[in-house]
Amino acid sequence: MIYCCEEHVELALDVIVDDYMTSPTLEKIDEEKKISTTCEYCRNLAVYVVANS
Ligand SMILES: [Zn+2]
């Protein structure tokens, strides 16, 4: 699973596709988790979680 901000959501989707060869799922992070979770690729707060389904 990859946590990412709006800016890096495309990148995270690509990484999942490359790693798992499956179409990824994209979900918005719950409001309360958003506060403590940062993007994998920068210091912004994560908005989405990308996972392989
Ligand atoms: Zn980011």
C-alpha cells in the first residue's frame, strides 16, 4: 500500500501497476488518519491510499 498526496497519485498508481501487474485501487484516506500520514514521495500530507486489489 502506498500513501500519497494529490500530486503523487499518478506516480503511486504506476508503481503499483509495475510491481504487481494488477490494476490498483485508489481510496481517499479517512479524515482522522490524514493528519498523521504523509506522502511516500514528499512531505505533504497523504490524501489517497493506493493498493493492489
Ligand atoms: Zn507527494
